[in-house]
Amino acid sequence: MMRAMHLPWLAGMAHTVHLRDNVTQTRVELDSWMARAAELAEKARHGWHPDDIHDFRTAIRRCRTLAEALSEVNPDPGWRKLKKSTRKLFRTSGELRDTQIKLEWLKKLSSASDPLRRHVVSVLEARIVGNQNSWKRALAKFDPKDWRRLSEKLANKSHFFPPESVVYQRLALTRLNEVAVLYDVARKRRSRIAWHRLRIALKRFRYTLENFTPHRGEPWLESLKRMQDLLGEVHDLDVLRREIWRHKNKLDTALIERWLESMEQRRKRRLAEFMAIVGRNPQVWQVWRTGFRSVPTLQLAPPVPAHQIHSAS
């Protein structure tokens, strides 16, 4: 299977970059993801669908995650510039996407006649207009020419090391160690924030495998994606729970309690499935670490303390 990526800034011709799934790539695809982000930004200027926001945010997140990883192995001011130039777009698209997800969950969890659903949906539908306006203002400041120049500047630096190289395997192991540390924290504390941080770390690890060590990481990606999806739904339910709680003074207490109990049961089932995947003997982290044993010194990389691990911005 192949994913097509158009490069709109190449004058006079329609160009396409094909990224093959499940085939070892010969170079890091930062420039292709930057092209994808530019393509979606241009599409959004002329009207957009809610799914476009998700796709755009995914492309921007890929660019930012790649830039963060590459800054660790080949320092350059351009990585920081990429993250700075997309910060507001990433934040406003996230706010818009969060509101969209709350609406989706409200509609999935109840009938149209539910009084809580009717009340909260009306509030969110009004809020989404403001989210859209904020995102459009940020998008208006996105300069395709500057983005193209930055992509051209960073292309060679992003290709300095080939995928599967020792330096990227070491980076992947560091990401895996971060995940393992944050899992222990989440398992003990069981807090919303701890599970959210683990979800972000899993996403960073997955992107590292897909972009830098695709051949080595391919056997793990199905399980990793499932784990990420489970924690993603836990996060969605936590976000919706906070939203519902904001309206407690305007809704019947018993109704709110029924909603919260229903969401908590769904949340527990997803966490139980997640922990069952991790908790096999040996733990999944140990199994995945064995994939790096053939690389000299990688197994000696120490776990990163939890307090030093930051969520991706």
C-alpha cells in the first residue's frame, strides 16, 4: 500500500511523493511530511471538513516530533524554528479538534433526547465557532514560501543519518525507556495526567519507530497502535468528564452521576485491556528491548527518570 503526498510548491507541475507502508525507507521523510502539512493548509484555506483538521494536526505533529528527534542527533537552529513557526497552529488546531471529539463522544454515548447531551452539545457547538476562528487566524499567518524554504534548508540535515542507523536505534531505545518509566508512574498513581503523559510518550516512541527505524519496529506497530488507541479513548473520556462537570450547576445531579459512572466503566475497560497487553510475561517493554540487543552498547542505555520526561508540545 502507498500513501501519496503532493508537493504544491513545485511550480508548473503536479508532483507526488509516495511513502510505502511496511517497506524500509531509505531516508527520513521530514520533507514529505512538511509537504503534506503545506498541502492540507492550502486545502483548508478554501474550505475544510472536520477530518481535515485531524489530518492537518497529524502532519504538523509528525513534523514537530521529527524535528525534536533530529535536534538530538544533528543540532541546528532550524529545528527550533520549525517548532516555533507551528506552535500556534498546533495549539489552535488541538483546541478545535478537542471540541469536535467531545461532540462525537456525546453523540456516541446517548440518544438525541438526552437532556445532558442537548445542553452540552449546544454549548460546544457555540464554542466550536470560536475555535474555528482562532485556528483560521493562525492559519492566515502560515507562510507557504517560508515553510518551503525551511523544508529545503532542513532536508539535507534530516538525511544526515540513514534510517535504521545505530544513532536512531539508540534514540528509539531512549523513547522506549521513557515509556516504561511513565507506565510505572501511571500504574501506581492511576491519575488522569499520568495516563495522558504515557499516551504522549507512546506516540513519540511510535513515530520514532515509523520514521527512523521502520524495519526494526514494524513487528511491534500493530500492538503499539492498539495501545495508543486505548489510551487515546481514555483521554477522550477524561476530557469529556471535565466538560460535563463544568455544567453541574445547570443539570440534574442524578443525571450527571449516571453519565460519569457510564464513562468510568468504559474508561476502566480500556485501561484493563491496555494493562493486559503490557503485563504479559515478560512485559512488552522487555520484549521490545530485545529488538535492540544486536546494536553495540544500546542495551546499556539507562532508563530516563520520570521527572526529566516532558510531554511533546
